[in-house]
Amino acid sequence: MFIGGEKYNPIQAETFDVINPATGELIETVSSASSDDVEKAIQSCADAFNPWSQKSYAERAAVLSEISTVLKEKEYLEKLAVTLTKEQGKPLTESRREIEGVIGVIDYFTGLSSSLHTDFFENKNNQSYSFTLKKPLGVCVSILPWNMPTLILSWQMIPALLTGNTCLVKPSSVCPLTILELAALFHQAGLPAGVFNVVTGSGEKIGSQLAASPAVRKISFTGSVDAGRSIGVEAAKYNKRVTLELGGSDAMIVCDDVDIRDCASKAVQTKFFNGGQACISPKRIYVFESVFDQFVQAVLESVSKIRLGNGLSEKTTMGPLSSAGGQKQMIEFVASAKAEGAKILAGGKIPEGDEFKNGYFFEPTVITNVPPSSGLLKEEVFGPIMVINPVSDLDEAIFEANHSDFGLGASIWTNDIRRAKRGFEELEAGIVWVNQHTKVLPELPFGGVKDSGFGRENGYESLNDYLETKTVVFKF
Amino acid sequence: MFIGGEKYNPIQAETFDVINPATGELIETVSSASSDDVEKAIQSCADAFNPWSQKSYAERAAVLSEISTVLKEKEYLEKLAVTLTKEQGKPLTESRREIEGVIGVIDYFTGLSSSLHTDFFENKNNQSYSFTLKKPLGVCVSILPWNMPTLILSWQMIPALLTGNTCLVKPSSVCPLTILELAALFHQAGLPAGVFNVVTGSGEKIGSQLAASPAVRKISFTGSVDAGRSIGVEAAKYNKRVTLELGGSDAMIVCDDVDIRDCASKAVQTKFFNGGQACISPKRIYVFESVFDQFVQAVLESVSKIRLGNGLSEKTTMGPLSSAGGQKQMIEFVASAKAEGAKILAGGKIPEGDEFKNGYFFEPTVITNVPPSSGLLKEEVFGPIMVINPVSDLDEAIFEANHSDFGLGASIWTNDIRRAKRGFEELEAGIVWVNQHTKVLPELPFGGVKDSGFGRENGYESLNDYLETKTVVFKF
Amino acid sequence: MFIGGEKYNPIQAETFDVINPATGELIETVSSASSDDVEKAIQSCADAFNPWSQKSYAERAAVLSEISTVLKEKEYLEKLAVTLTKEQGKPLTESRREIEGVIGVIDYFTGLSSSLHTDFFENKNNQSYSFTLKKPLGVCVSILPWNMPTLILSWQMIPALLTGNTCLVKPSSVCPLTILELAALFHQAGLPAGVFNVVTGSGEKIGSQLAASPAVRKISFTGSVDAGRSIGVEAAKYNKRVTLELGGSDAMIVCDDVDIRDCASKAVQTKFFNGGQACISPKRIYVFESVFDQFVQAVLESVSKIRLGNGLSEKTTMGPLSSAGGQKQMIEFVASAKAEGAKILAGGKIPEGDEFKNGYFFEPTVITNVPPSSGLLKEEVFGPIMVINPVSDLDEAIFEANHSDFGLGASIWTNDIRRAKRGFEELEAGIVWVNQHTKVLPELPFGGVKDSGFGRENGYESLNDYLETKTVVFKF
Amino acid sequence: MFIGGEKYNPIQAETFDVINPATGELIETVSSASSDDVEKAIQSCADAFNPWSQKSYAERAAVLSEISTVLKEKEYLEKLAVTLTKEQGKPLTESRREIEGVIGVIDYFTGLSSSLHTDFFENKNNQSYSFTLKKPLGVCVSILPWNMPTLILSWQMIPALLTGNTCLVKPSSVCPLTILELAALFHQAGLPAGVFNVVTGSGEKIGSQLAASPAVRKISFTGSVDAGRSIGVEAAKYNKRVTLELGGSDAMIVCDDVDIRDCASKAVQTKFFNGGQACISPKRIYVFESVFDQFVQAVLESVSKIRLGNGLSEKTTMGPLSSAGGQKQMIEFVASAKAEGAKILAGGKIPEGDEFKNGYFFEPTVITNVPPSSGLLKEEVFGPIMVINPVSDLDEAIFEANHSDFGLGASIWTNDIRRAKRGFEELEAGIVWVNQHTKVLPELPFGGVKDSGFGRENGYESLNDYLETKTVVFKF
């Protein structure tokens, strides 16, 4: 844990193990927060709120800029990337990119402080001048997933910090170490003690306690639909705000008027990025029949070049799943798919070889002709299985794409203006790409519709989620 | 009820009585919606959503403008005002002003359609152009109170309609008639059938059903803290949005540097407006000691001019409470205050005389020196009791003002810049007035902090509460 | 003239004749303003400024809305349309559409008043709160052209009026009557006397006087490049603002992937709209070689359906040129084109027949294969001559399109995303349409680059052109 | 000169001397640009425009951030401050503060790049989507004064650079050296060659050439009214944009309800800042009669503590005038004031002593009871003469304050809300402070009304002065 500006590991605490998913080895044993520890962390955040919220935007932005400067130093960036790869499994290049993403988010939000202002109204009928003030909420909580822990932390907590809130972070028990390292770096760069605390341990127990604490004013959660909904209900009991990001099963539609090889190669890049463990990645690919075979062929070629291995090796382009549970799910998905008559064209199994035997590896897998009722299409597949189905035309493609409880992202690949328009108008998703997928820019609102979530992260409007509007009327 | 563009009163429906609070007479018997009726109303709204949401802003604004034009016609305005006075009790002048307020809200939101646009982003690093679309949510529900039914309806439903949503309204069983009349007028002015439906009956039963219906995407509720919170929890289970306005106990601080007579007169005007049955009215008045006696004296003079009576008489300046329950609460509040040692300087009882004996009247009441523990200061007093306490300085005044679970409005009366600044910075409220109270302008965000609510109504930003952001990225 | 809320025609004034361009008949004789008259009009505007600028936005918007309401009455709309057709020549349908356009502009700007607010800044480092106020400038001048007099008047003067300025209008001597009628209607609808004055007479003389008057704070001018520049220079001497719209020679690029017949028909509609007398119309059409013949053929078919005649006849789809000078220019353009080897495929001459002999008619003309050096491509052709040239590809099309001193509008017709992108990025114009031309929406900034002008009209930002920013800093 | 990324000093160039105003010594001899040199500099900027404007905002912001980082290094900041003090005369503390101000401006504008986006419009009636693009103009020119050369440079050129324009700077011949050093540092920090060029020499000659060059698209000028107006006229001939800051004669109103000693001390600080050589400083102080003597007394005490001397000495709190001409003007102003019957209560002459004899020093001077017709009140006094007049009330104070051709800044010192309101509403100035003066924040629009200028600098809206709006309409 990290509380009040320093590491906090009570002697009698229960602990849990953090395992390297590439080797099965124990990396570190981490304390599980007791209910008292959580209370202590909340109190520390609450105490730090007043001085932090009283600082000017310029002062807070200066601290965040200093954090960005520190992270840009090769030494720190590399150290964080190695820890992230060790506990999460992703290749070092992806770990570095994730930390660079964090830097981008900090720089983006820090910059926003230049343009912050509120509204002023002259009302001559009421002979009054009015204006709004925006005040920070208090303690904001971030409950993190394990797939992109540092990037998602930055989406949730950088705007919270900039606007003068204090933050309490609960990382996933799969990947708490990079977050703990980050917390130490944040304070080394000048963040005052108590402004950013980390508690580790069971999500369910700690989550409930946080949701019920009156001092906590906002909860940002990224994770499963069920857990998210229950956080939402708890928060509502106490009049708290929530932002929920609850996963996705993005459709990608490939029309017949694009460069198929290029499109296939980008589909492979984005789908197998982070071993397929991403909320936004093309999980259901619908390809126009006339180019279906060509597309599948190009995908298979691309997939054959993926180098599975321990992420710490610079040659590796895809690492293991982050946990044994994830590996098991992939095995079950493939088994069901086979039973349902789908075609397994690549992968589909645990790779052989010594280097794979203790980790949670699974081969990059390509499955086609999956029936609509299959779990591969109805559930969120969080691993390296790409599903490709043919469709006869755009109508069918859009129908299938929207035939899902999820609505996070979707993409359409075409050069035709009218098809693109149908795509962005008709696809039911919080974000629709044309000729791209997965790329998230800090200036763009990110979040889902339907079961995929509640609220948006990123973009300048997201600052309002961490601010309360106060209206002031002056009558003369 | 009003469903699908016409009155709907099933023959076997249970019913409830609407009583004139000035006379105790039955005005009309109204159907109670069965669970099937509610379902029918939701379905009607859901069916109307697609065509309504596909219209342009200009087309929808034209319909709303036509509604405003109809309401401005003296004939309709007067008819609505009379109904409102009959079922709610407020003087005709206040009823007229309420309907004029509705017109102001319609004109304000209709005007907003001129300036609506979303954001466009050029990202040269990603070689992409992106933009946001804002899409209506679907069926929006409004659960109304009885104190200002038509005005609050307009705050909740006009932005919903403008942005392309369809609306389902559940008026209070105390005052459903004006809302039903309005629904008919809306459709007469051109609102398509099903876009605006009204169901009448028990709040608790219908509220739960609405909160649980998947077709309902947003619930706006104005009422008690407990009911609001339980609506919030139900909504969270189904990932719905809510806006809650849950009452207030506004403090008013009177410094020693203002025109005391003028200030006292405005305090009386705003406090006894609507018989004190308003979320925002100066319920707890804190006056600097040095001007306390002068202020109280001026208040008493002003109060002595209030003419209690049936609101239908043009001479009346204050009507009855809207229900027998309200009258009973006032009696209890006064009894407790007496027991607590407070001074009853005016009113404090049911008025005598034939014209008052069947209605729910209560005299305009002024109580001073109320102890902090009194229910008059801790609970929301929804009736004609003004509480005035002396304070030694601004520190004490702000401390007492903030010593409440509520945080809707507050005011400070002073001509000193530094006192004004302390007031608007330190008073814990969603809206702080300087030298004014109660006045709500449609361009200003309205809503409370602490137990007073969740979210804001009015102002251009409120449109976002009825819209979902969709991000579109074009990659070239 | 119209000054101080009433018609003003001094007895000894010089006068000029307004001629019906379809018949050559005198419609009315109008006074030429003397220098004293102009001074009187300025003074009237200056006197009216203070009370008008002190009104609230809501009050001014109410007056403008009433103007819109009056214009919507069939009686007034029709009367204005007939006058416009008589003095300008355009078909009645186009006159009506122009007045409807004026109504649209009024409604748009009136609506904007709902969303007006300025900025409020909290600067904790400086311990200050700051805000901006926006104040109207004073007397604003509009110097109008004769092609769309009422619409351009509305672009220039409605935002001026809404923001609290008073207006002085100098209509073209070709078409002053509709403007004078409008002035009377504006006042009938409630505009206070002096807020909107009209002076008639010589543009050069009156323009210089207006530009030199210290009371005039802004000049909006639509007309020729030379006149505009000289207005700009005069205004700069006196620190005045200007907006200049100085004509255009819009290119239209037709790619090979669109519906050629549909595209040709729209080209004819927009090019021959208002007899080709429009700043924005496709004056230089570049068509991909492979579809060139097909396009020209379709254009000729469409052109053959144009019915030339007196605009007062409902059958007429194109009227005369507005002046004898315009007719003469067309004759010269055609003569030069012939000499330069271009092909005249339709029209090219004054039509025969009694109904044409006294008016300033010219046949709808189609010319192809015009050399780049031709005046038809280098100058602004303000009449019914359509020029169509083949191009080998998009590179050539864009090169030719940009080979002009003008930069008002341009269009590209394609369904290919990448071509569309090249079009909107590379075409040097203030407005680029994809698959449309000429359509101007009040919410979109309108104005040119290069020699086509200075500043933008329409859109919410245009209000700032009529407002001065005042910054206020409160230090505590 | 500095052209194309390097120093440029043609061998045969004419030259001019830069003199240290504290010692009269020659600091350096600088080349005067010939007409060919100016052309070469323009061409270099024009050549650099395309690659610079094609970079993303993030890339350009990164270069500007690097410049800020370099300037923050003590070594560079100190070197620039010493050069500035040497050529301009101001104390080192003020020179350092000026460079820190430049850093603040860079950080402010760099931050703005986070929030940049344009507008997107959906118009269902026209079945179109539209958006705006904002494109840089091309070569932007800055013609600088000598009083705050680097800060004003940053106001004019940092937004120009951020938005993708290239810059050509003409510093004052009194103070060109710091600008030349800055240019070198900018390029050392990564600004590409040609993006920022400096030409030195005669303002009149070079100014006209720049105003007449077609490649120059905008001119920012800070200087005298006459020079500014003539730049404006030249620019108008070529359709260029201008921003003009043309000096001020700010009034400061001291009411009787403030802390007089504190107010007097701040008046002295701001008035004698930079030796009184500032556009915005309290040049005309109007004090309520009842506190006039007390105020003057407190001013005299404060003034007696000013330490005149060479700015390079850390003890100095006020340096010499920047030029002999400035010194001569002060002598003349004092002589006239005496003749007009004003009272010289402090200073009023060249100080005695060896250290002052070769420089352009003038004692800090306090003059009261100056008649309204005096040049001290009608002209811009650019030196250390403070004028204080008594007024009987706020009406008189505002009347006198507004009795000037200038309208840059003004201040009112009061704690009364209603007086403050009268001040900010009625004072005719581009910026009005309450209880402060002179402080300029980069987020606030800065610029004057009346003869004080045209346009505003600073604030996010100022970016639009360097961008051209392009409207794009997509029709489906």
C-alpha cells in the first residue's frame, strides 16, 4: 500500500502473491488492506483535500508536469515498463507504449488548465450578473483492471488531481506493483502526501467499503458488467458519482472497397495487441463475402509472424495471458467453438515448448464462421482469439455488429462516404472508427453505450465529472 | 392519464380524488394507472422515439415554439392558472407567473437550438479527423412534486423534448390536473402523439415500475431525500441516468450594511411566496445582532400586509397549504418551537373565520430565537413559517448556515465586496445569491449539494443530461 | 430614405430612377441623400444607440422575433417578394425564398441570445476573479449589393441589432425599394425609431462619408474588390472595423464516381439561380475527362428546360439581368470566348421575342473548353454563363480551381473519402462543399480568402464582430 | 539581424548604435536592414511556412515547451535579463520578471493546444454534416516597442507560432539586442530555421515595406497612435489583418472606503514600474477629496523609498528613461505643469550626482492639482511622473477618467459592490481593475478602446487572430 506519501505495509496484514504470467514465478508478496487500512487511506485523502484543492490550477499543473518530466526520463520509464511486463505479461514495447500513453494523458490534461474558465451571465431584466464556479468534489476513487493498469489510472486520476481532488486507487490484485511504483514516483516528483493513496487487496471487499464511505465522492471503475453495476448501486445509496467502463465486444466491418491486405494487417495488430486483453479491440470481424477469403488469407499470414514469448525478450510481439484463469477461458472458448462448427484456422491451443510450460500462454487464434449464438460473439472474449465471419452486405454487417449487449467501440473500413456515414450513424457504440480501430486519443470522449458503461473518460468535458457547479448571482 | 396523444381513462381503473385545498371540495376524480397502463404509456413513448428523434432541431424547436405561442394566448394561460390555483391553492397571480415561467423556459431552450454544435478535432499525428455526435437517450421520465408542478415539468421535460427524447410524466396526486391540461395543449400545438405521455397515480408503485423498465433511459425526480435516493438506487441497477432535486433549507444572511427595510420586505416576499412551499426560499434567516430588532420589526410590518384567502380571489396574496398533511406539519412545528423556547412573533395557528374552516390554511408565521437543535432548522419546513435568528458576525452566520444536511440555495445581503466573496465561496450550496433570493433564471445551472440533490437543471449544459456522446474517428 | 422611424424624402433632393429590368419601365424615383441627409441619418442612429444598447438581449430578441412573425405573414412576404422581383428581376419563387431566408436568419440569431454568456476566470495565484463583458460598438453600416439585397442585409444587420448596435443601411441604387419596405416593416413590428435607418443614393459618395464619420464603428460591405478595398482603407484611418465580401469565382470539381445526371442537374440549378448573379455559384466547372461528355450532355438537357421571362410570371424560372450593364458584360464575355476558341453550346445571346426586347435578358449559356487565360475564368462572371472544362485527374482539377484570385466557395462532387479530403484540404476557399454548392446555412461561417474578402458572416462567432470585449479584474 | 536560423549581418549594411541609457555608453552597433534584407527575411519566413504549418499542434507545442524549458534555466534567463537592463535601463529584478512573464505566456499558449478543436454541425434539414477548419495565415509580422520588448513579443508571436504561422519581428532600434538573443535561443531550442526571423533598423521604412508585401498576412504593432494608424491603412490596402496596441493614459480612482496607505503604496509600485514607461499604469489618479491629503502623504512616503540608479545594481528600484528623448519629454512636461499652476510635490528634475550624469535619469515625480487641459492629462506620459487630482465624488471621478482619447486600462479602488459595478460598467477602457492595476494575466483579453487600439491580445480567443476559418459542408 501507499498512504500519506509513503509505503505502508502493516506487519500483521494478510498478503497475496503477484505472479509473473510468463514464468509462473512469484514476483512479490503484497499486503491486503484491512478495513482499518482502507479507512486510514480514506482519511489521509480527506485530510489532504483542503490544501490541495486550495492550490491554483497553475500550481497543480506544475506538479503534474513535473511527474510527466520524471516519467520521460529513460531510467524511470524503463523501470516501470519492466515491472509492468513482469506482472502483466505484455511485451516490453507495449509496456513502454503504455507508459508513454500515461505521459500523453498527463500532458494533455495539464495543458487543459490553460483554457479553464467558467461562465459569466449579464441579465439586464433581473439587473444581475451571475457566474459559475467549479469546485472539486473531495476524495475520488479509482478501481483498476489489470490489462492496462497505468493508462486507465491516468484516464481516471489525472483529471481528478488537476481539478483539485485527492485520489484513492485500488489496483487489481493481478497487477498492483506498477501502480505502487508510480505512486512513489508521483510523490518523488512533488505530489503532496495524501493526495494519491493506494490500497491493495480484494476488490469486492474494499470496493464495498469505498462505495459506502461518506468521504468518497466519486468512483471510477473499469471492469466487468456485474461488478460495475453493483458499484453503481452502492454509490447511488450515498449520492456519489460514478464512471463505469464495463468492457466491450467491438465489431469491425470490412467492406469490399479497401486495401484488404493492409486492412487485415491492421486487424491483426489491434486484435492481438496486449494478447487480446483490451476493452476496445476488434473482437467480431464482419467481412464482405466477396473479399472474405482474401481477408482471411491475409490475416493468417500476418498472424504467422506473431512471436509469442516472455515479454521481457525484445523479440516477443505477444506475451502470455495475465492469469491462469484467462488461459482457461480461451481453452473453453475454442472447445465450444469447435463444438458449434466454427473453423479454427490458426492457433487454438497452448503452445508447446519449455519456455511456455509454466506461463499462461495461448496461441494467437483465428476462428471463422462462428454461429451468432456462440459465446465467442455474445460474451466478451478477453484473449488472443480473432473471430471472422462473412456478411453479404452492409445491412447484414450492421445488423450483426449491433446484435450484442455491448456498445463500446466499432469500426467500418471503407472509402465510400455513404457507407462511412451509415457506419458512424448506425453502429451502436460509444466510439466508431472509420479505417482504424483501438486508437484512443486523450482529446476524444471515450466510453460505451448499452452494457458497456456509464459516462465518458478523456476529452475536456471529462473534467466536469470531477467538479461541482456552484452558481453565484449578484443583484445590484 | 394522457397516452398516445389523447386522454386515457380505463373504465375499471382505480381512482383518487383531487381536492381544492382552499375549500376542501372535490375538484375531480382521476384514474390510478395500473401496471399495464404504465407499460402502455412507456411503449407509446418508445414507439414515438424514432420519428421524433429523427427530426431536426429546427423542426422540434418549431413545435416547442408553437406550444409557447399557444400558452401566451390569454385564454389558455388563464385557464391553466385557474386549474393550478384550484388544485394547488396558490394565488392566481402566482399561478399566472408560474405559467409565464414555463413559457420563459420553453423560449430559452428553443433558442438554444441555434447554437448547438459538437466538436471537431484534427489530429495530424494520428492523421485523422474526429468529431462527436450527440444522440438522444430514448424515453425520459419526470416524477413531479405538487408545489410548482408546471415549472418543474418544464425544467425537466423541455430540454428532453428539444434534444429528441420522448417523455413520460408522473404528476403528484395532489396536483395532476394542470399537467393533464398542459399535455392536451402540447398536442393541440402540434406535438406528435406518444412524445409526451402522462400517467397518474401512486408515486411509489409507478416510480418503481418506471425505474425498472429497460426502455426508460433517464429519470428526473423532484421530491424528498428518501424517495430520491431510492429512485437513484433503482436506476443504477439498470444503468439509467438520474437528476434528483431533493429539497433544501436555504440560509439567508443579513449583514449590517444594507437597507434593512428593503431587505426585510424581500425576505417576506420570497419566504411566503407559494405559502412557503418552495425548495428554494429563505428558510433560515441569520441577521447581524446590531440590526436584528430593526429587521424583525420590518418583517412583522410586511407580514401584517399579507392577505390570506382562496387563491381565486384577486385580493389574496397567500393561499392555503396544498394538503391537510402540510397544515398538520405546521401545527406540529409551531408546537415544538414553543416547547423549545422560541418566540412566536406572528401567526402560528390556523386562521379563524368561515372562509378558512374547510381549507388547509395556516397563518403567516414569524419565529425568532430558535435553538439550533430545533426541527425548524434541521428539517425542511415546507410552509409559511419564517425563522429568524441573530448572529454576532459573519463567521457565526456562515457556520450556522452550513450547519445543515441540505445545500440547495443560500443568500448573503451586503454591499461589501469582501463579505460577498466570503459568502459565495464559503456557503455550501448549489446556488448562492448576493442581495437576492429564490429567483431562478433559465440560463443558470440549478441544483444542490449535500443531501439536496444530484445533478443540475437549466442552463445550456443541462442538454447534455439528455444526450449521449458518440465519438467518430476518420482515418485517412 | 428612412430615418428616425419614418420615410424621409427631402423636397429638394436629387433623385434617381429604379427600373424594372424585365420591362425597362420606371418603377419609382428615389431621393439621393445629400451629405446633410447622411449626417442626419448617422445622428439619428447615434441618438438611438444608448436606449437600444441598454435593453436586455431578451428584449431585443423579442423585437426581432416580432419582425420575423410579421414577415411570415403571407401578405407581407408576398408584397416584399413582388417588389424584389420588380426591381431586381428574379423569379417570384426566388424572391419568396430570399425573404424566407431572411426569416431564417432572424430566427437563428434571435435564438443565439439564449446561449450568450462570457467568460469567468478564477486566478488563485493573483487572488483575483476576472470576467469579460461584451459591449456593442455603436453605429454599424451596411453597404449592400443588388443581387440578394434583403438576405445580405439580414446577414449583416440582424447580428448588429441583436447585440445592441444601431444600423445605417445604404442599399444599391439598382434595388433600394425592397430595403425601404423592409425598414418600414421593421418599425411597424416594434423596432424603435432611429435603430435602423436607410439612406439611398450614390455608393461612392455616401460610402466615403460613412467611412469617415467618427460615429460609425463598423462597416459591412458586399460588392467589388476595388470598392471593398477602398472602404477598408478609409475605415482603417478611423480605427473602424470592417467585414468585406468581395465576390467569387467558385470552382466545382466533378469526379467520375458520382451520379452524373444528378450532379449536372444540380450544377444547372445553382449556376442559373438568380440568373447567375450570385457570389457563390459554380462559375468554373472542372469535370473528369471520362465523364465530361456525359456531364455536358446532361447540363444541356437541363438548361433547355429553363424558362426565361418576367419574374412576375409563375412560369418563369430565370429572369433578366438586373441592369443593362450586366447584359452588356455577358455579350462581351461571349464574344471574347468565341475569339479565344471556346465552344458555345447553348445560349450566348439576347433572346428574341417581344417579351424580351425592353428588358435586360440574356439566354442561359453553356460554354466549354475555355482557355485558362480567358476573362471567363479570371474575372467574376456575374450572369447566366456556365463554363465547363475537362480535367484529366484530381491534381489538375485542384490546380485549376486554385488558379484564381478569388477564394469564396468551391465544391467537389465525389463519394470517395480520400478525394473529398483532398478537396476540402486543398481547395483554397472560405467554404468547401462536398456534393453540394451554394447552400448557405445561418449557423456556418461564410466568407472568402484571397481577394474574396475579409472576415466572416453568419455563425455564432459573427456576433463578436459587433461587440467589444471589456475585461474586468476583481482583486480581493 | 537573424534570418533563416542564423545571425545575418551583411558587410555593407548601414548600422545604428545601441546605447546603455544608464551610462550613455555604446553597447553594440547593429545593422540596418536594406530593402533587400527585408525581402530576404520575408522570403525565408514564407519558405518555412509550409513545413511548419503542416506539423501537428502537439509537435509545435513541443518546440515551444522546449523554448520555455531553456528560458527557465538560470544561465539563459540571467543573460537575457542583463542584456535587457543594459539596453533598456530597467532594474534587473524587473528584467527577470519580464523574462519570467515570457515563460508564462509560452506555457499558457502551449497549454491551449490541449483544448483546441473546431465546430461540427449536423443539419438534418439540409441532410448535411458540416465542420470548420482553422488554417494559419502565413507570415505574421511583429513591430515592437522598446519598453517591454520581450513580453510584448511573446504576446504577439507565441500564438502566431503555435497556430502554425511563421514570424518576422522588427524590434525597436532602442532595444534590439535582447530580441536578437531570444531569436538565437529559440532556434537553439529547436525552432526550425526561417520560422522566426528578425530584421533591425528604421521602423518607418521597414514597416511600410512589410505592410506592402503580399506575403505578409498579419501585422501586430505596439506603439504610437499615429504610427499605428498608418500601419493599419497600409495593411488595409493589401487585405491584411492588424492588431494595434497604441498606448494609454489609464485613470485610477481611489474611493474613501479603502485602506489608503496600502492603496497609495500599490499606486507607487505600479506607476513607477519600468520608470513609468508602460502602456498600462495609473497615469491619472483621481482621489476622493476626503482622503486626498492622506493619500498624497502616503504616496510621498512611498516615493521617497525609490532608489534610482543603474539597473544592473541589485539595489536599484528604478532605472533611467530608455532614451534621451524620453528624458527631454519629462523636463518639458514638468515645466508646463509648473506654468499651469500644478504642484510639484516630489522630483521634477534630473537627479544630481556622478552616477546620473551620462544616463537619461529623471527623478520619480509627484504632481497634484493638474488642470484638465494640461498635457499631463491629455497626452500619454511615458515616464516617472505621477499625477494626482482630487475629485468630489464618483460621478466626477468617472467623468474625468473618461475625459481622454485613450481607453486602454482603468482602475477603481473600493470595497463597495455598487461603486465597483459603476466603475467596471462606466469606465471607458479595454480592461478595468477593481483594487488592482497593471497586472496582466495571459488568460485575459488585453487591448484598448477609443484611440488605444484595435483588437485584443492574450486569452484563448486571440488564437483566432492568427487563423482563417474554412467551412466544410458534406452533403449525403
